[in-house]
Amino acid sequence: MEKKYFVWLAAVLLLSLSCQGPSSRLTVPDRQAQLVWQAKDGGEMTWHQADQYCRELNLDGMDDWRLPEMQELEAAFQFKSEFTPPVSGSYWSAKISSRSRKAGYVKFDFGVTGYRKTGYPGFVRCVHSQH
């Protein structure tokens, strides 16, 4: 009886993992905005490195990742608990000012937005558009 239970339990676990799909651990869907977020950030780097990192990212069968827009990052702050920790720190956005050489960011520990020099370090979390 005990052996049958473990076989049944293993089958249930395998079925539940396969139903979650391949994106369950690598990405976080934002169905309302039709976006898919990178679940674990790419680390800390300059804005130019972050931009290149997203453009070269191949994750969960998708290769057209990008840096998020400011409003996308601000919306992602609302469901930051779904991301793989840590989710504090300043995350780069695609918004860049060519005159001041500063790029936008959203600080995920408080939700504050701002601009900083592109050569300073910041965290990167790439996004993929579903449409």
C-alpha cells in the first residue's frame, strides 16, 4: 500500500510540474499588460550593458527581450513579490536622455523613479512583449 502511494504522489508531482509549463520558473507573466518579465534579474551593470544584455537574452524560448519602459517598470513594482528575490534596488528603464546622458530607473524597494548617469551601476530585469 505504501509503495502505491509514493508512485501516485510522484505522478501527481510530475503532472503538476508539466502543467505549469516551461515559463513557470524563468518568467513572470503580466497578462493585463501582455508582457512577460524575466523572473530573476540579470544583476547589476551600466545602462549600456543592461541594454545589450536584454537584446542578447534568450530565455524560455524567446529571444526578443528588451529594457522596459518607465511605465512598465512602475506597473511591475505593484507585483514585485512574484519576482525571484532580491527585488530591491534601482532597475534600468529604456528611457534615456541623449542630452544629459542619463537613463530612467525605478527603485523597487520604494517605487521611486528618477534618472542617473548611464555609466553608474543599476539592476536589469528584461521584458518581452506578447503582442
